[in-house]
Amino acid sequence: MALARTHSVALIGVTGQVVEIEVDIANGLVATILVGLPDTALREARDRIRAAITNSGEEWPHRKITIGLSPASLPKRGSWFDLAIAIGVLTAAGTVPRAAVDGVIFFGELGLDGRLRPVRGVLPAVLAAVDARFGKVMVARENAAEAALVPGVRVIAVSSLTGAADWLRGTPGLHDGLPVTELEGGQPLPAGHVLNVGSGARGPAHNDAAENDAAKAAGPGAVATPDLAELLGQAMARRAAEVCAAGGHHLSLLGPPGAGKTMLAERIPSILPRLDTTAALEVTAIHSVAGTLPPRVPLLTDPPFLAPHHTATKAAIVGGGSGIIRPGSASLAHRGVLFLDEAPEFARDVLDALRQPLEAGEVVVARSGVTARFPARFTLILAANPCPCARAAGPAEGCSCSPTTRRRYLGRISGPLLDRVDVKIELEPVGRTELLNDRSFAESSRTVALRVLAARERAAHRLRGTPWRLNAEVPGSELRRTWPPAPGALRVVERSLERGQISARGVVKVIRVAWTVADLAGRPRPTRDDCDTALGLWLGVRR
Amino acid sequence: MSPASLAAELCERTLARAGLTYLAEPGDPALGALLGICEPEEILAAIKADMLPGTGPGCGDSPASRAALERALGRWRIRLPKLPSAADIAGACRDGIRLVCPEDPDWPGGLDQLGPARPYALWLRGNTDLRHSCQRSVSVVGSRAATGYGAHVAGEIAADLAERGWVVVSGGAYGIDAAAHRGALATRGITIAVLACGVDFPYPAGHAELFADIAAHGLVISEWPPGCHPARMRFLVRNRVIAALSCGTVIVEAGERSGALNTARHAAELGKPLMAVPGPVTSAQSAGCHRIIREWGASCVTRAADIIDLLSPLSATDAPAPAGAGSAGAGSAGAGSAGGRGPATLPGPGPTSPAWDPALPYDDLDADTTRVLDAFPARGGAGTSTIAVDAGVDLDTVLRCIGVLAGYGFIERGDDGWRLRRPG
């Protein structure tokens, strides 16, 4: 009778739960039985592990092996239980000391030759391990940097089952050539660390300072970061972008092709402040589960920018999928920007599916047995042409869409979704005079980003002790009750309300945006000037 | 503070009036007449002693009125066992309940118009100044069985009124009354509920929380002493107070036989502006409103601005304007704005210019905004930066001024950016 216990982590969305793996080796017919709601990939683990153990020069016990995963009611999916099961078998067989596996979380997929392969979702798994008071995690070498992001954990990076077994037996590096590396979590990694393997290819949205400088040093030919100053001739749009970045307001852009809608949206990440540690870990965890982490940079510190194509399905936007539930664009854009270009072209149910994350700040995907929650607190940017033919208006330009067609086209974006948008602006094609005149006003992203950062700090300070951090998150009722603008500040806004230009709901949005304008200007409370500016941003769309 | 010492503070006259509210039904013409010629202390003493107070002029002149007075005395004496002691009355005056008498500084003058039907005293819950609140007040009343339309309109009107500093008076009943109170509370305005039972007796019971809210931000008032239960007739008696307290009465929804029409009648009799909100002609719930418009000459109103215009004919439509913002009468479109605009030194479209629209509040624009307005081309649109350069102001100022100008209707959004709005 031999029984061994090891631990690994099951992932539901971006939440991990520690799973106990029990391996029992008993007399009886030679068989390997896996119990505890495993999925197909996990069922295949039996054969993978057997091959891996044999090919690593260890002995596979030819007896009846029962492998139980508990809690049994939790559906377990994925291939990362391999390492824990293999170590469990070795421990039960008595070739690895029992004491060594205590307090260690094993997380990795085994190749048939015994190699340890990297897997997705390491960061949320390690976070769950720390929460469950496990002090050590053993992961594949490629995952080590990601695992080491979590403070208070000791990361053991191994490259093969042999290496793992050697380390557990207290003789690291005895058989396997590659050294086992141990890292303390939560400490900055030295540059060019040996663990940084991979091609180094990175998405354009993930620029860190070092790389920026490198790009500049590289001179012409290198890809420059998009800068807000390039959006010449669209002063109001630049201001709207600044306000949205500072207050987290959702933005709707309307305008003919070529007016600069996409250009503006792409430049918003350049004025967003970098993510703080908590936010960075949240974002990295989501990207880790989705498998979209750039290999060399384990921690995402830049706010993500997601621009899904308008043919995207509901599952692609809000998350889903059979088997392992994957986060969608809405979650991947958590703490960043979700840009829906050509918004009316998106399927209606896709747009409507965004209402729940916009409301709750998270996506809930329910499947039989599990409900996965993904954080999804993003800044939504909608861009639309005024008509389906996408030609500019005016007799010379050739747009022949009737007003009904135009109305119907924009009507595809449902009212409840637009209700969540605080700033709506219209962009017009820019003339020569405007381009010339605007030259003296255009500010670089760096300048604007500093103002945005200061405004966000101001808002966060004011909202301390509340569940909100950004002006856009404060509900309207609370805004009117707790944070009204200065007396008399709403004079013009009220006038506008009487004229029927703006609805009562619109007034709340104007007040909300006025707070951000005041934050940007460093004023303690919106004055009449701030409310007027906010009103201008609201009235900037023909209706 | 012990009830006894508090009782000592309440003067004799206040205690007497408090006592009278326990003994006589409000609106009793006999007591009203008697209070006109005798002091309340004398009357209370006389009731206790079961003898008519001293015969002054008009008091028991004829045998018939003498007999009526004696009958009234008998009526009041029935409740003598229920009359609480001075200490008990003082006890009632703790817990946020207080008494306001006609002699007090915060007695609302409007009630004096009721003559003999004037309340003997009012019981109040809440710390707001009653007299001050009633100076700019509107009663918004209507049927209990309100439709969604009625409740919506009542709430909107009350919220708008409250937002502009007007106090909303209503009866605290279900339906229109509740919508009006809630509307005013939603914009943190002051609202007054006039009940037909003790101020500590939540009727209807479902409004206990609403009354607590009203007491926190306004007043719950009643002629009946604490602990008194409502009765059918009392609502009709109470209605005259609603009409008399406020500057005008708005009936939002009332059926043909609604109690709100009783309030309307009181308002009409007092010579106060009577207003009604129209409803669908097919709606039985609005039939009463339509009738008072048709037969009683009630003004047809649809929004708060209409009501304020009616109640303040000199167009003091808004709360006092912030210091330095515009000149007198700037809030009313077209009123005196043709006299000139802004500082005289600034050039711009005068009365001869095509963009001149006498309905627009030119007087309300500051120097920067006027400059930005002048920078707009006469035809077509212009970009923000071009306007900034032409006006010689920075971009932030232009963006602010665009808000003002768009809000006032000077400019609008066109295909090619912002442009001047054509009048008409």
C-alpha cells in the first residue's frame, strides 16, 4: 500500500483553485485509473506521463495505480496537471521523498520524452498557490519569469521531469544537464536574464521605456510610437481623448472616412498612465490565461489596446469557448482600451453583450459545472461612419444615402450601449487653414499624459473610500448627491436643458465629464467654465 | 433637559394652543371665531371650567350663537380626559417634533388668509424654517390612483421646481403626492408634507420611510396633535392648509371626484394661482384637471418653467443669479436684450447683422465668449484652432466658449464643424 499527495492548480477563468492529487499504488490488475472530472486533455495525461516517466529513466510501477483529483466536483481541464501527477506517481512508488513534495505546487505539461513544456495561466495559478499558503511552485523554465512576478513565492524552474525529480531528491542537476534555477518571487529580474528565452517578438502595443529608447536610437526605419500631436487639425478630438483618458469615460467618434477616428483611438494608449502593480498583475493574469503574453516581458505595464475586427463573434468579444473558457477582447482590454472600429458593422448581439461588462466591470461566462469570471473594466471607444456607403457627405463627394438609411445605420448601435458613453464627438475632414492654425496648439502625448496622470491621481484621492477610482465609474445618482458642481456652474447647461438640446441624463454626463475637466485643470470642483467645456463636448454631435 | 423644565420654557399661550389642538377638530368655525376675540389660555381655561369665556363683542350676542357656542363647548369637553399634561406636551415636543403657533416668528403668513378656519397651531417634524420655505412654494397634488404618466409628470415638475429653489408642498398620499415629494427629494430640494393625522403617525404606512426622508430634508406638518389617527373628513379639512401654505396649486392628475379638486377649490377661493397639468382627453384620471381648466379658469401648465412664470410674473424665474453673472433679466429670453450687448467696446453683430437674433441672451456672454462668437465665419463652419487663432484666445477657452455658445443656441454642429445657427 503506497499513497502520495501532490498539489496543482485548476483554473476557472482567471481564478485558480488548488487541487489535491492523490496517487495510490495497490496490488491488483495492472491499470491506471484517473478519477475526479478530468477532461479529454487530462485523460490523455495517463499515457503522456507513463511515456515521460519511462523515458526519463525512472521506473513505472506495474501495479494498479489510482489517481484522484479533488475537489472531485470541480471540472478540471488542461494539461498542466501532468507534472503533479508524474511526481505523485514517483512519490507513491517511493523514488521521491514524501517530505520534499509537501508545500510545492506543480504546474506544467510533460512531453513524451520527459521535457517540461510551458503552459498558459501560470500567473493566476501562482497567485492562487500563494493565497492557499503554498510557498513553492515548480514550473517550466519558460514560465519561470511569469511565476516570479508574484511576491512571497519561491519559483523552481526546471526543464525536465528528471531535473524535477533530482531537485526533490536533494541532488539537483545530478542527471539533467540544464541547471535547476530558483527564484524569489516579486523581485525585479536582472536584464537579459538567462530565463528570458524566446524570439523577443512583441506586439506594437507593448512598448516599454527601454524599447522606446532603443527604437529612437535605431533612427529612421524603426517604428515610432504614435503621438497625439500627429492628430493635427482635430483640437476638439484631442481634448476629448485627453478627457476620456483622464476620467475613464467611454468615447464615441463619428465622422467620415479619413477624418482621423482610428488614428485618434490608436493614440489613446499613449496618453494613458502605466498600470500600477495591482492592475498590471490583473492584466497579466488575463493575458496569461489567453496565451497572449509576449514571451520576453512577463509583466504587462502598459494599458492594453484591443481592436477586434467587426466580424468578431460574441465569444471572441466577451469570452467563452468549450473546454477551457478563454477571455475575450473585452477582458483582454481590462484596464486599457477596447476600440470598436466601424461599430455599426458589429453584430447586434455582440454589441449588446458588452452591456454587462460595461455595467459590472467583469464578464461572467456560465458553463455547466463552472462559472468563470473575467475582469473587464475597459474604456470603450466606438467609431462609426455617418452612413453605410462610407463616402463623405456633400454633393461633390458622392454619398447618396438617404437620411433614413443613415439613421438606420447608426441605430444599429443600441441605445443602452450609447447610454454608457459619456463623450460623443464628431470629426470633420480637416481643411488647410485648420491644419496650419492647429500647429501651434498640438501637444505631444508626453505632455498630455502628465496632465492625465495628475488628473487621475486627483480623482483617485477624491474617490478614496469609495469603490470607484475613475470619474466614469461613479453612478449618476451618487454624483448628483455627493459631488455636485459649484453653485451656478450649471447655468448654461440648464439653459440647454430648457432648450431641449440635452436630456436630464445628458446633464449627468456633462457633470461627470466636468469633474474630469476640473481634474485636468487642477481645480477642486467643477466651475462654470468646466461645465461649459463639458457641454461643448456633449453637444458636438448632430442629432 | 427634563420634560418639566422644557414645559416651563413653553409659554402659557403655546401650551394652550397645543391643548386646543387636542380638544377641537381643526377647522371648527366656533373655535376659530372664539380665537379671534379671546386669548387661547382663556378659552382652554373656560373649556376646563365648563363655562363660556367672558362675553366680548360678537361672542354670544344672539341667543342662537350663544346656543351654538354652548354646543361646541360640550363637544370640546368630551375630549378633556385625553388632554395631556403640560409635561406630556413638552415630552411630545422632544424627538424632533415641535409646535408652531400664529404668534411665532416662523408662522407662515399665508395661513392667516384662512380667517376663522386658520389652524390653531401646527405640529412640525423637521428642522426647516416653515415661514421661509413657504415663501417660494408650490403645492403639487393629485389623485392617489395615479397613472404612470401622472406620476412621471409630477416627479419631473417637482424635481425641476426643487432644483430652482422652490419648495414642493403636497399631502403625503400615494400616487401624485408621493411622486411630487420624491421628485423634490431626488434633487435635494425642500418638500413639505401636510398630513391629516399626527406627524408621528405614518399614514399611509407604506410611506413611513418617505416621511422620515421628508422630515430630514424638509417638513412633515399637521394640525392634528401627535398620535392622532387619520379620518376621512380630516383629509378635506387638511386640504385648505395645503392651498393656503403655498403660492400656487398645481393639480397633476385628478378624476372627476378626486379630493385634489377640493384642494383646487380652496386655492381658487383664496385667490391663489390655480394650475392644472393636462392629460390624455380619454383618461378618466385627468378629467378633473380638464374640468378645472374649462370651468374654473385654471392655467394649463406642462412643466416647472410654466409654473414659475405664472407665480412670478416679473420673471424672477431663477434662484438669485450668481454675483456678476449677466445683468438683470438675463435669464428671460428676449426680455430687454435688444438694449445692447456686452461691453460696448467690442465689435460684433449688432441689431443690423444677419446673425443677430433678439431671442438670444447676448447680455449673458462674457468678453471671451463674445470674441469667440465674433470669430465664427458668417457662412460655413470653422475648425476649433482657426477660431482660436482668429479670436486670439487659447484652445481651452475656445472649447469652453463653444460649450456656452452651443448651449445658448448661438452655434450648432454642421458637416464642416461648428457654425453660426441661422435664426428662425
